[in-house]
Amino acid sequence: MIRIGIDAMGGDYAPENVILGVIDAYSHIGSDTKIFLIGDQEKITEVCRHYGLDSGNFVVIHASQTLGMGEHPVSAYLHKSDSSVSVGFNKLVEGEIDAFASAGNTGAMLTGSVMTLKTLPGLLRPCISAQIPLADGKNMLILDVGLNTDTKPAMLYQFAILGSIYAKTMMGIENPRVALLNIGTESKKGTVSAQEAYRLMSNTSEFNFVGNMEANVMFSGGIADVLVTDGFVGNVCLKQAEGMYEMISRLGVRHPFFGRFNYEYYGGTPVLGVTAPVIIGHGASTPLAIRNMILEAEKAVKNQLVDKLKNAMLCQ
Amino acid sequence: MIRIGIDAMGGDYAPENVILGVIDAYSHIGSDTKIFLIGDQEKITEVCRHYGLDSGNFVVIHASQTLGMGEHPVSAYLHKSDSSVSVGFNKLVEGEIDAFASAGNTGAMLTGSVMTLKTLPGLLRPCISAQIPLADGKNMLILDVGLNTDTKPAMLYQFAILGSIYAKTMMGIENPRVALLNIGTESKKGTVSAQEAYRLMSNTSEFNFVGNMEANVMFSGGIADVLVTDGFVGNVCLKQAEGMYEMISRLGVRHPFFGRFNYEYYGGTPVLGVTAPVIIGHGASTPLAIRNMILEAEKAVKNQLVDKLKNAMLCQ
């Protein structure tokens, strides 16, 4: 059995969108997958009543507190020990659920990932990743997209391992091509850190390094399946793409390619390199996004993503 | 009199596009502005003959050598002392021209800017900048877009001064709002360097600092006129925008907003913080881009951009 915990109180439109997303997910998940709604029992019942749903259909793990989107992540996580986020991580670490997903306070989710779950042995730092659509119809994984701002070359090297395994396990890519985001294709381009990361990556057999990639071909396709960068640059890239997508939508430009930038299809941002699957959703998550977040969590458990990442770190 | 030197041999389609661009520029420049074509006299004459132009219309400064786009910038600049780029910088430093523009080898142009012209006294490092279009119809200056990859907070602080003066002098913005590109709006976000740069900028009266800007609102407008970042991140942002523009064009999406991403309108990338106006054009520069590069150079001389930057550095 696969047990997915979802934060009922997480996101700008919680618990409504979470509940509607869970209902949608029911018709897509496997028969041996069980969803646990973690949050305020009373509020969940109230929403169910409003939508004419039988709250008996949901397995609820009660959590009396809620973390606001604006609360300070670390202190809120530590002080509200009965918040839906804290309860989720505790259930995960106690083995009562196999994965935890939330569209709530991102910082608190990261705090829980690192403080309650812990980093995989041998890994310097976990990271977060995202998929971006390519012109050739495929997707590329980009990581880190925001967890680590001051990044050492050895960290970038390990992100490449994490990304490569994710692409293989979750995106079905046989021998993922890994590129390093840089400001030129030559080995001596970029920051001192990027140059050293290039050197480490080009001497490895742990993954399929294809060299530096410049940002003007980021969406072109045909170059790489995994793009490695530090959390500052990755976050800027992702937000810039998001801003461009929003602008394109606002301007009324409709094109299938840009439709693929819609975050709802990706469900959320997996935290890679901690001891259990964690997915962080967009604050504005719709029911569709919640559904896809649940499906992503289910797939991570089914495909044993964390075990594979763990083994890779032990075999370094 | 304003004397603009332009590298006749610079760019993928030189000298054709340069000559056609100069002809176009003639009907836009002031009557006291003179254009000097720097390059191989014979090749220039040949192109003029091909297009049925009277080569006597052009003031040519002969340079017997040409720097290829693929040549190593520093060694090519140093060893080919009679290249059009080297001659251009020498004429600039000797005061025979007031500004120099080229769509040629970017690295060689930067080498010439720093080695032949020198950095302004008091400035840690020069930088390069670009204008990006905003949804509100205005443009925002972003800098550094590629000269300095490992950047200290004090360098970012000085880029803010350079950018602010450029926005005032060249873009006609009264009291330019300066933002720092970061991965959150709070002061404690981002790299150690970004946090320290924020601290320096928020304590200044040298420019109008408005705080951190996230990349998702980079094109929105209404927030800032100048966006400061290091050369690695700025280069990635610019190339990502360029890649997105190319993709949008390739997909057949037509919209006036995206039309404004066309580099041809901006002429080139000014080098800020050296002792004379230098503009580096896109390698694929069209005659329109060359014309706008010349007009930008003329404006920089007319508006005494370098003197203003120099004074600001002395008054720090």
C-alpha cells in the first residue's frame, strides 16, 4: 500500500482546493494508494458539507494548527508543533505515511524536510527542482531552483547525480544528459565555482555530462535532460519563465507551447535528497495542481525514488 | 563636433551591414556628427562598388587586420595590433574619435575597453548593460550582463550608481528607481553577497534604491528603472529572454510587446565605467542595429555620459 499525506490547510485556497484535488486524484491513483488529509477536522468537515461531499470518504489526520503563508518558516514550523505541516513531517518520519505534499508555506516545508526528515547520508545539501517545457515536446529538469544560494562546486556535482536519477526514475529518460548552466559553452567560462563544477563533471562516469548550456537555448530542446545550477540562478530562471508565461497569458497570446508552462501540470516541486518524498506545491494551487501533486508523490513512492537517491549517495 | 568610430569589420555580416547601417545613420545624426569607418580600405571600397555607393562619402581609417568572431579575445586583441578593434581603441584613447562601436568579437571589445581605455578612477570594475522592455511601455536597464561573474557587494553597489546615471542621462528618467535582483523581496534573501549589497544600497543617498526585485516581475514594469545583478545572473537573464523571444518568433507568435525584445532597436550593449563611450553590438547586427548603435554612441557623447559617470566615481 502507498500512503500519501497531503496538507489540507496548505495553499491560498485551502482547504477547498485541496479537498477538490483529492477527489479528482481518487479516479487516477492506484487501488492500493491511500490519501491522508492532514489538517483541521472541523474545517474539512465544513468544506465537505458545503460541497455536498461525504466527509467519511476522507481519511483525516487531525492537526489543530495552521501555518500562514506569511509566517516566518522556521519559527512557525518549530513553535506550531500541531500545525498540519509539522504533523505531516512527523507522520512521515514515523512511517505512518510514505510521502508528504503541501501547497503551503514553502519555507516551512523546506525546514521540515531538512530538520525533521534529514539529508541523505553522503549528500552535502538537498535541493529543489522543477521541470521546464522544451520546444521539442519534452521536459527538462532544472535544479537547484532555490534551496541553496551560495553553492560549492561539489554541491553542484551532487545535484547532477540527484537530477540524473530523478530524470531516469520519474521522467523515464534512459541515460539523462546533464548540462551545467553557464554563460558560455567553453570550460573556462563563468564563475570560479562554475569552472570547478565543470571540471568535476567532465571527469565523472556517475552521470552523462554534456557540457555547459547557455540560457538562450534553455527551451530549445535536444541538448540536455537535466540542467544544473545553484539555487539563486535556478530560482531566477524559473521565476523569469513564470513571469514570461504570466505576461504571455495576460497579453492574450495562446499557443500550445506556452500552455505547457502552466505549473498545474507539474503538481509541485520535489525536494530531492531528503529521507522521504516531499513535494511542495504552488501557493495558488488549483484542484488540478493538487491532483498532480498527489500523483507525483504516488509515483515517487512506487518508483522508489528516495531509495535510488540514497543508494547513489552511498555508492559515491 | 562629435566623432563616432565604427568598426567596419565587426559582426557576422561585415562590412556590408556596417556600411548600410552607416548610410542609414547619416539621415538621423546631427549635422555636426562625423562617422569614421575603421577597417580594411580595400574591402570597404569593394562593398561600396557592389552597392553602387560612392566610397568617397565615407571617412575611412584604414586597419589592415580583422579579428574573427571565434578568435581568443585577449590574445587576438594584443597580437593583431592593426586590427580594426585595436585601431579603434587607439584612436579613441588618442582623442581622434569620441566614441567607438563594434558588432565584432565581444571579448576583444571588452579587452580593449579595460586594457586600452582603463577603468574610471574610483570604480572597482566596469560592467555592461542592456535594456529590457517592460509591459508598461517603458524600458529597464539591467546590469551587469556579463563582464563580472564573481562580484563583490561593493561592485554591485557601484553598478547601481553607473546604472542610475545611465538611466538619467540616456533614458531620460528623472530619479531612476534602482532594484537589486534577488530571490525574495526581504532584505535577508539570497546569497551572502546579495544580502550585503542590499544593506549597502538601503543605506545610501547616492541613488534611489527601491529594494529587491524577483525575476517573475522583471517585465511587469512599475517597480524599477535599473536592475542590478552580477554578470553571471544578468547574462543568464538576458540570454533567457533572448531565447524566449527567438522561440516566440519561431512559433509565429506576433505581438507588439515581444517585438520590443528585438535587439536591433537597442543598437548594442554600452560598456559602462571606462574612460570613453564604447558600444558592443550583436554579432548578427543588421543595418538597423548598426544605425541604432551609432545613434546611441552619438547620444552618449552629446549627453556627456562618461563625464557624468567619472564625476560620480570621484564624488563617492
